[in-house]
Amino acid sequence: MDTIGLRRPLAVENLNFDELVISSPGQKRIQSIPHLREYAEGLPSFANPLMHNQYFNPIEGFFVSEADMVMENIAIDLNTIGSETQILYHRAGPRSKVCFSPHEVKAAIVTCGGLCPGQNTVIRELVCGLWFQYGVRDIKGIKSGYRGFYSSKPVDLFPKLVHDWHKRGGTLLETSRGGFDLKKIVDAIEDHGFNQVYIIGGDGTMRGAVKIFEEVRTRKLRICIAGIPKTVDNDVAIIDRSFGFQTAVETAQDAINAGHVEAQSATNGVGLVKLMGRNTGHIALHSTLGSRDVDCCLIPENLFYLEGEGGLFEFLEQRLAENGHFVLVVAEGAGQDLIPRTPEEKEKRDESGNPIFLDVGPWLNNELKQWWKKHHPDELFTVKYIDPTYMIRAVPANATDNTYCTLLAHSCIHGVMAGYTGFVVGPINGNYAYIPLVRVASTQNFVNINDHKWAWVRSVTNQPEFSKITKSRKAD
């Protein structure tokens, strides 16, 4: 085992993990997460209630120690093992000591941003985990996203109310974008007496959570802020995948299958399917691999062009001549550089501050028809456009995502009860870990078009490598 060395001897309870160095082989950098003890005076310590919970049998090794870590990269090159820096995260799980007595916990749960399969499952499992594992009885739901902290009355949450929420899509707490007023939110949290705040949302929500945590820390409030990253697009970095993603890919298969049937049933038929993916193309990529009926997959990370040698239209024409039909999957963020915009459209932002995307589906639908009419005016041509966006994100989570959401919620509770704050929870290489909020909020998980997975897509579809040709053209 590696030897753990400290610059000065400290008790485990008082470790400053920013100063922790693990030596030989190579340097290992621990991503420390904040703890209430860093700024809250007189923080109590209690034996974990799970020790006496009828549902658990805490044998040796049940509780996670501060030295239990999860490595970010488990694939190593033996030739560079002594020179690479390994990133480590604290392993999620129950600690032997907690900083909250169950009767004093006042928990708040809020969902922000767009919908995603599994949101209701996360809410349900936060409620049931707090209630049955730790004996917490004061749990509130915040309606309508961040603005709900200061604009509406919190609602009581308890197991009987949420018992079947995992079977329902959307979020029964309601959600919204925008409405982020830092002072009003933190004032409301303080006024309501909340000391645990669970925030479920995407990258914009997590950026807001960072600000809330920093303000709470500045005020030296004994309040834990924890995030559960939510994005159907699977664009959260560091973690293995975001919840709801597998359900979305599974549901997208129905849309692709419908597009395939429509295309096969027409002369020169094209099934055009637009899937979610504003900045990343993970849903389109995985749906293409799962379907095998897709002829071309367009994602934001891979630039493409329509006309000319090696372009989309040339490839479509060749494939129609060979098979008589064509299935095209496009992520909503693809082709944004090609769609004409007015100056006003270039400046528009949504309530969360994200740039407004133009709808690539109808635009591409129209471009396809105009191109065919121009070059083949006397031949039949049919495009069936399918947009299953709201169907995909509104469905309940499947069994795999439901299980995943449960583990996320319970792992998050364990960390908060132990006094950790300013973190998100997620699996890294199959092991659940605590990740600094600021790290997740400042990174994004893009499709790497240079790795084997994108090569696999191209081998399945045989589509042109648009990016190489685009780069070549720019160079010329």
C-alpha cells in the first residue's frame, strides 16, 4: 500500500486534505471537499444512528473512513507510473460519526432546470433515506426551482406522500429556469431554519449551488449544501454517467425505429430524428450504436457540412441509391454554425443564461427537401421528421436508473449527515464518491471524436469523417 505522509501530524478528524500528499509511486492529489468544521464553531459529533438501525448490521468495514479514496483514472501506463499525478476523491458512504442529531435536521430538497427521467426517484429516496435511515422527520420540498425558496411556501415531504413517485416522470416538486437571486435564496434558507439543502440540477444549477455554498460559508452558517447532478444529456464531467441517461437512450430507440420504418416504407425515404444534446452528443451517439439502423449521426462535437464532396447530401444520395432509404439522427446542438441567424438571435439567452439554440430539425428537414428538389426534380422524395424530445425526458426512469438514483440519494445523505458540504455525489469508475461542487460546475463531458467509441459509430454508419474534411478545407 502507499504510504500516507502529512506535513504535520493531525488527528483524522482535523485533517486538511489540501495538505495531504501520498508518495510513491507518483504524486496523488486529493480533491478535498469542504466540511462544516472549517467555519462552524462548536460543531457537535454523534455516533451514526445507523449503528442502531434495525435495517443495518454495521460489521467491520461498514463505515467509510477519511482515508478511503476513489481514483479518477484506473487505467495506467506502467511506463509512466512514476511520473503521472493521480487524482483522488473521497469515497461516498456512511461515516461512523455524524454532525447532526436527527431531531434537529431541517432538510430542503429542490429541483431546477429541465426535466430528466429519475428526478422523482431521487426526491423519493432522499425523503425515505433521511426518514428511515437517520430518523429525520422535518423534510421540505421547494417548488418551482431556485425562485421557490423566496416566492412560495415549502411543502412537507414524507414517505407515504412520495411512495410511488419513482413510477412517475418529471418532477412533482415542479421546476423552472432562472430566478436565481443569491441574497433572497440564502436569506430564505436561513429564515426557514434549513440546515441541509439538497439541490438537483444541471450545470447551471450547480454553478448556482457553488454561489449558495460560498455565501453560506461567508456567513458561517451551519448549513450543508449538496448537489445531485442532473442532465439527460450526460454532459456532467468526472462521473461515469448522469441519472436518466440510460432511460433516455432506451426511449430514443422507439423514435429511431419509427424513423426507420417510415423511411423504408417510402420511395427515397428519409427518417430524420432529432434527439437531445445541446452541447454534447452522447444520447445521439449511444442511440445510434444501440439501433444499428442509423445511416448518419450528427453531434455538436463533430462539425459537418451539407453540399460538396464528402458532404452530407452526397453521402445521403449514395446511400439512397444503394438502399432506397436513409435514417439520419441529429443532436439538437449540431449544425448551429450552419443555421442562418439574425443579429438579435445571436445575442439571445434563456433564463439560465444559456445561448438560444435554433431548431436544427426543421431547418435540416427544409434543406434536405430544397436540395433534392433542385437536383432531382422529377423523382419522389419523402422526409419524415420525428422530434421525441419531450417524450424522452418526461418518461419515468427505467429499473437501472431507478437503482442508480437510489444510490445517489443515499450516498448524498451520508455525506451531508457527516458534515460535508459544497459537494456533489456520483460514481467514478463504478465507485460512488464526493466531488467538489466547483469542479463539477466548471467542467463538461464532451464526446471525444478521437476515441474508439466515435470510431465505432462511424464503422456502424460508414458516414464521412466531416471534421477532417472541414479542417482540410479551412487549411486550404
